[in-house]
Amino acid sequence: MQARRAARELAFILFSQFDKKITNYSREDLQNIILKSVRILTSSAEDEMKTALGSLIAMRDQIENYEADSEINLKRPIGAANIPVPIPMTSDMTGRINEMIDIAEKAVLALEIAEFTTLDSQNDVKNYAIQIAEFFQKNHKDVDDTIQKYAKNWDLGRLVKMDKDILRIAIVELLYIKDAPMKVVVDEALELAKKYSTEDSASFINGILAKVIVDYGIN
């Protein structure tokens, strides 16, 4: 995982932890929330890995029972080892495998972000996440006004908070930090949307960011 990608995801988690007006947070507050966020990530990763392990054990038991109940093994003497039998790859099993892969990928990603954040050599992850938050603190009204301007027929207060936070992060990067390629900022905003928000969020966020890019002449 690249440091900036980890920083964006950390910033998203940081934004989700805010429980008061953004301007009331000091840099120390932001650092403490990041520490809390990393702990949440590692705890979540541990829970997800336990879920994946439980699914793997259930699948193993299902396979063992399928083998034991097969006609060829039911005819074998009591105490004799079962003979392996062909097993059909049903849609149910495929679904379980895909679910476990998804859980494992999220857990690995969470642990990578935590590792990036805690290693001294990767302080740029934490610093970039804080930089995004501080730029938003200073420009929060303009950023939210920009979102409202392009989110026609949507009241900002009724937007899904996850979508707002993803847009806030991307717009801060595009309009204020300005040192990341536009395509990277947009692509990673869409990845956050696919991972954390609703099915329609990615296209909604892409539409807003496209208008921002055109109107502000970003390239």
C-alpha cells in the first residue's frame, strides 16, 4: 500500500470520529483521534480475521460431513479412514469463499494502514492525514459550499455522511493541497466510496468531482 493511499483512508476514518465542530479540534486532538482510529482499525481487523476463521472452520466441517456421508464412505467399516470424494463447487460455497476473501482483504488493508501510521519512517502518513483535516478546518465552509453547489437537488445536511467526508477529503486535496495527481485523488475517492458507502455513492461522488475539476480548471 502506498503511503498517500493509507493517509486518505486514515483521514476518512479521522473525519468519521469528529463529534463536535471541526474548528474546535487542535492538532493534538487530531493526533489523539488518529491514535484512536488506528486502534479501531486493528481491533476491526482482528474481529474480521476471527470471522474469516470461523467461516473457514464451518466450511471445513461441511466438507468433512459431505465426505463422511458419501455413499462410498457409508459402506466402509467403522473406524476406517474416509476416502476422499469429489465435491461440487456450489454457488453457496463460492459465495462463502468470496465473502472470506473480502473479509481477509479488508483486514489486511486495515493492518497495513495501522503499520504505516505507527512506523517512525512513515510519519508522512499521519502528517498527511492531519494536513487534510487542518486544511478542511480552515476552509470547511468553502468546501461544503462547493459540495452543495454541485450536489443539485440535494440538501447537504441530508447527504450520507460518508459521502460528504469522502468529497471533503478529495476537494481539499484538489483545491488546497494540490500536490497529488488529479486522477489519483478521484480514483481513490471512488475506492473509498465503494468500500465504505452505498452502491450509488461512487457514481454520485464521481459526478461532483468531475464538475469541480472542470470548473476549477484542474488537470
